[in-house]
Amino acid sequence: MKYYHSTRNSSISVNGAQAVLQGIAPDGGLFVPENFEKLDLEGLFSLDAYGLFARVLCALLGGWTEREMRETVVTGYRGRFETEEVTPLVTAGETHILELFRGPTSAFKDVALSLLPHFITRAAREERVTDEIRILTATSGDTGKAALEGFRDVPGIDIAVFYPRDGVSPVQKAQMVTQEGRNVHVCAVDGNFDDAQSGVKQIFESVRDRGLSSANSINIGRLVPQVVYYFSAYADLVKQGRLTPGAKLSFTVPTGNFGDILAGFIAGELGLPIGRLVCASNENNVLTDFLRTGTYDRRRSFYRTLSPSMDILISSNLERLLYLVSGDCELVASLMQQLKTDGFYTVPAELLEKIQSRFWAGCCGDEATEETIREVWERHSYLCDTHTAVAWNVAQQYEKAAESPDPMVVFSTASPYKFPAAVLSAIGAKCDGDEFDMMSALEKATGVAMPANLRSLRERSVLHTGCVKPGKMRGYVLDLLEGKT
Ligand SMILES: *Cc1c(COP(=O)(O)O)cnc(C)c1O
């Protein structure tokens, strides 16, 4: 049996099923595995994508056989993702790009959120939960839709998504407000993502034991599938003869809540030879500053950028990194308390040094983002979205700064068709219509096919129009729990 404990108190310990069901630990900490088992790297290279998912997931979630896990993985992905590889690796020039957006809602969140409902359903069975489970989710744009699509009409589960009213792209918003399903609730918040995420965390703290769980990366069940594609990128490069088994591979990850990049750190703990994890931020560069100086300071302006899914100042999963590197719950609890009361904290010098030996950080503004989209398109005929462009740009910064950089994989986290206005203007094309016209114009200008799920968006009816102030989120959820809405 595999156990998890809170980052803030190691005596708060639960099994995998309980961790997935609770989402967040009762003391406000996040669940982390108590230990990591090293995987046999060579043994992974002969597996297909589904087999690789099964092997790595079994190492992280206790209580499954590899065969059961494979069945779940096949159910989650086959026919729902564009390819059986799930996350294909492509190469442009010297750079390898891991395409994480080939799922049902065209963002990387689909990889985890196609499996999480299965994890939760099974956990509920194991723990003999008979009451309805409520999933509460805050989204910076992509998690919301991916979670709605993953959980729609799953028996015994009900889902509510909160998104920042003016903080998501028009396509992202259209995806969410047209969501069908008898168990889905979608509500705008009059605030930014941090307001929505804090609101959800507070509801968790105040409304315990009412069957609430989370689809955000605070839930360990949401995080673990993201570990797998670090291994799949590595295995693909080995199979293509571009990487010697055992050699180090670096990754650049466009980062917001620090979930995706933390999954890379966990992959390293399982034995994957990682060079550096390069953390790429937009103008909201709180993580760049932290990874360079050791001071995390959220007392700064919040910017709305062209890469809205990374417009975040409070990166939840950094808490897990602080624990995994220091092994010190008391330290983590006190840093998180400082962040809450003072708005900043500074980590001890030796902790920073350890973190810096694994991570590198950089950021890029909107103008550089657009330039990068244009450059990558003109040089390599590869069309990338705004988040991927931030990562590409920062990967280049890293390669200039590093003495002998290892081969690099850049994560591509969303389809360019989710951000058609920015991408279209970046490549110098014009269109005067609305976002839907821009999607068609982008397809015409580039010849890159629009994903089917986005093509049908314009015709769908708007089903969700609610909007609440951050202070009213709790009331909204209580009404749902009482069955009033
Ligand atoms: C969520 C998201 C990110 C950031 O991922 P985190 O796990 O929050 O760091 C980057 N790009 C896109 C497109 C996203 O949707």
C-alpha cells in the first residue's frame, strides 16, 4: 500500500484512494508520496504509450495492478485523443516539442483529466463512499473545460468550475459556457485566477467532510499522469536514436501553478535522468524571481497577458517542491503561513541551492511571445500557441546561458486555435471578425488543421451565465450542496 502525507504535517497520512478523494489535506497542506520507487529505465523503452502510462502510474498510485491500470488508460485515451501515442514528440530544428494538447479540449490538462474521474470513481468504491462526490475547480482557462469534459455524466459525481470572468480567452470561455452534461455547473468569478483558487481553497477548509474533491493540480491524482509524459518524451528520443539511454535530457515547461513542472521533478525522483527543469513564465514572473533569489513575493502587480493560463501569482504546487527538497514539514508550514500573512517568504540558502541545482528560470513578455510565434512559424513551419511560445523563448535564453546544455524538450501545452487573435496577429495575418472568424482565418493562412472540438464551438448554445463575487463563491457551493440550484 502506498501512503501520502501532508506537506505541513507528516503525521497526517492517508492511502492513495483517500488522497485522491480529499484533494487537499485537512491542515491546508498538499499530499505528497512518502517514498519513491526507482523505475527500471531500459524496461520502459519497449512499452507502447498505454503500457508506459500503466507502469509509471502504478509506481505512484498504490493498489492497482498494471493490467487494471492499462485498461483504465485505454478507456481514458483511446478514441478521445488524436493519436495512440497520446503525447506525440515532434522536432523543429534542434528543438524537440512534446505536444500535450492532442486531447478532447486541446490543452495539456486533458492528459490528467481524462484519467482523474476513473481514479476518483475507483477510490470511492474502495473507501465505500456512497454519497455524491462534488468536484470543485478553479481554472485559469484550460483546467475548467478539460475537467468538465472528463467528469460530465460520470455517475455519483457532480462538478462545479469557477473561472475568472475577464481572465480567459474568448475561445476558452466559449468552451466552458457551452458545456453539456447533467452534472456540470460553470460560474464566472468577478476577479482573477488567484481569487478563484483562494476561494476554492477556503471552501475546502470550511466545508469539510461533505464529499468535496478537487480537479486542480493540488489533487495528487491530477498530478501523477503528468509525470508519465516526461518518460514518454525520453523513450521516444531513445527510440528515434536521438538520445543515448542514460544521457540527461532537459525540459522547458510553461508554468503557472507549478504543477506540470513539479511532475518533472517527480519523474526525476523515479529515476529519469533529467538535466534541468526550465521554468518559463510570462510577465507574471513571480517564479522567475523566486528561483533566482529564494524570495517568493506575491505583493506585485497582476498582469493579463497573451498566455492567460499562466496569469498566476500564487503557484500552489511550489509547496510540494519545498517539501520534497527540504523534507521539513515545519519549515513548509511556516513559509506558507508567512505567505498568507505577509505576502512573501524567503527560503534558507541551502534549500535554494538545492532547488537551483535542478531548476532554471526565465520569463518573457507579450511582445517577445508574439515574436517567437512568428519566428518559429517562419523558420520551422511550426505553429505554436502563446504558452508554448513563452517556453520556446525561455528555452533559448537557457541555452545561451548554459555552458553545455543537454538536449531540450519544450512542452507545447495548448492548441494555437485556443488563442487565435494573438497567434494570427503574431504571424502577420489580419482578420476583422470575431474569434471564431479568426480561427477560420488562421486555418486558411497556415493550413494547420483546426481541432474538431473547436470547429463545432460556434454552433453550440450558451448554457451557463452565472457570475459571483469571490466572497460569494462559498454561498454558491453551499446552495449546490443543498440542491437549491
Ligand atoms: C495550465 C496551463 C499551463 C500551466 O501549467 P501549471 O501546471 O499550472 O504550471 C501552461 N500552459 C497552458 C496552456 C495551460 O493550460
